Amino acid sequence: MNKTLLASLNQADRLLVAETEAAALALLDEDATAALHTRVLRARNKALGVYRRGAAQKVSAKGGRGKASPTNSLARTRVEAFEEALGRVSGRLATLARQSARQLKDERLAAAAAAASGVSAGSATLAKGRTVTAKKKSGDRALKNPASKRDRAAARGTNARWQGKRDSR
């Protein structure tokens, strides 16, 4: 990160930004990265609010936004530092979320494939050693689903039309 941006931060904020470096982010799992994202987002929002309030007060005192802008540069660099840190954490969180989604999808597909092929009476072992058992509907529940209900209604309608034509002769 730029030394000018780091110089605008206090010690606590520097430590927070240091947690967003690539080496530190690589050690975190998805939940810890999400918690760090929340902390950086709150710090960024706080710095942004301070910057905007300060800028609004200086505009009326200086007589315009252009004249007030140079006097509020420290607060602006603080916000920029947090924006950069937030971008790093957001990117890492997105990567971890994609990996997690891909892993869950693979597990779900493996369980569905095992259930479809009937491996060991409808059970499949997932990547983490868990076993999922496919539940099969039995009795009347096996015959009642939206598609079969629609088919039965269509057959009743077709039969009623045929019978109506026959009765009208």
C-alpha cells in the first residue's frame, strides 16, 4: 500500500489495514474473511462519514467546494486507504465464496448421481465423509406430484370431451 495512505492512518487503523495484506488474507478461512470484511467496511464507512461531514462544514466556511477541497485531504486519504483495503478483502471473500459454492455443488452432484445409480441402497459418501441417504416416496405420495396431477387433469378433460362428442350424436 502507498506510504502516504498509511501515514494518514492511526495505529489501530494501520493494524486493520495490515490484516488485509495478501499474506494475512491467505491464512483466513471464509468466515474469518467475512468478519474482516465487515470490520473494514465499518471503518471505511466511519472515515467516509467524517470526510463528508468535514467537507460540508468547510464548504460554507470557504465559500465553495473547490476552495474547501484541499483542506480536507487527510480525511480523503484515510477513506482511500480503507477503500483499497476493502477491495482486497472483497476480492478474497469472493474467491473463497466461489470455491465453497463449487465444493457444495460437487457434493450435491455426487449425491444425486449416487442416488440415481442406486449405489448401496440410495446412500452416497460425500467428500467430507458424510453419508447422504436418498429418500424415496412410497405409497400414495409417490404418485402425487405436480406433473402427475397435471397429467391426470388433462386425461380427465380429454375423456370428458370425447364423451361429450359421443353423447351429442
